[in-house]
Amino acid sequence: MKLHLLPDRTDSAAANMAADFLLLQRYPLPAVRFRHYGWHRPAFTFGYSQKIAFVRDRLPPGEPVELCRRPTGGGLVDHREDWTYALVIPRGHPAEELRATESYRLVHEALAAALRRQGVAAALQPAETEDTAASGVCFQRAEPHDVIHRETGAKIAGAAQKRNKRGLLFQGSLWRPAVRAAVDWARFQDDLAETLAAALKAEAAPQPWPEWAEHEFEGLTEQYASPEWIEAR
């Protein structure tokens, strides 16, 4: 199977969430797909099941930010200094059939390996971590199989997952200040593509952005930007 490396894009929080979901739902080819993306404005995203009151209490006071509920789970993520990616593993790939903890570990082992090529002391948080209660805020505490800094113990990377009949969507975030090293991010992206391809036994290849029906992307973006979606809980 191919690993399609899609072009980088920068967009609003709602448009980024819509693009990730359409990569899961409407991708025209049976391939693993990966993209790195940025944010037009300072943004926070939060998990599908989180309460909006909890989230608003933890936003930076007095600072205008975009806020969007993700289609995946997980906690509140600050995207102001992160490196964000989405990975979709389609139905039928062996990694899509793994338990959630094992697919999480597989992807983060590839990410940690790519960071080590940059001289970052990256490792995975042990699975036997005693305190596994989620804090609700992504980078406050590392949970099992998160990427951490071996020397400081700081959490470097986490992700949220969504599985449906189309496959498995990862939305991942790497907190740049936690790496404590001078990283060439363009080279890191190439290294991550290589380590993911090896982990998923897929052949990496650049691929143009898929052509969706314009009304579908715009409609989903509007949905993710709506108060009804953001304040649903």
C-alpha cells in the first residue's frame, strides 16, 4: 500500500478539522494519507466529548483565539507553538485493525524515531504509568505511549483518534518548546514520512491534494465553525 504525502496547508481551525475528516471519509484512493498543516490565527482545538465550559475556563484570558471541537477525542490542544499533522490509515490495512493503544504506540514510535534523528532525546511514556487519569489538557501530563523527553520527562507529542467504517484518523500535535533542541522541521517532516512508511510497511510518495466537491468542504467547514458544533456539550 502507498503512503500518500499530501501538500502542506495553512487554514482556519474549522477548515483544518473539515479537511482532516474528509481525508478519512472521502479520499478517492486506497492509500494511507499524511499531511502536516498550520493555522491562520492562534488556535485551540478540543476533543469531541469535552464540555465547552471546561474548555473555556482553560483558554488564555484576554487573548483572541480560534476555538474548534475536533471530530476525534482527546484533550484541549494549544496550537500556537505546535507542529500539527493528520494521518489516516484506511480500512483493510493491518495497523487499522490494531487496538487503539497499539495503533497509538505504533505511530508515536515512528515519531520518536524521527525526532531522535534530529538529536532529540525522545522516548515513549511507559504503558505501566501509574496515574493514567486524563487531565483534559493535552500537554499538562504524559499518558501511556505519548512521546516524552527522556531527560526532562516533558510531554512532546500526543494524538487523538477516530475510527469508523472508513478507517482510522489520527490528529497529532508536537509541542515544539518541549523538544529542547534545534530541529530542522523540514528535515523532520521527511524523516517522519520515512519512519511512518517503515512502521506501516507502505511506500511513501508525494500526492496532490484531492479534489472534493467544493460545497462539501465549505459546508463541513461551516459546520465545524458553528456555535451548534463548538458548544454542543
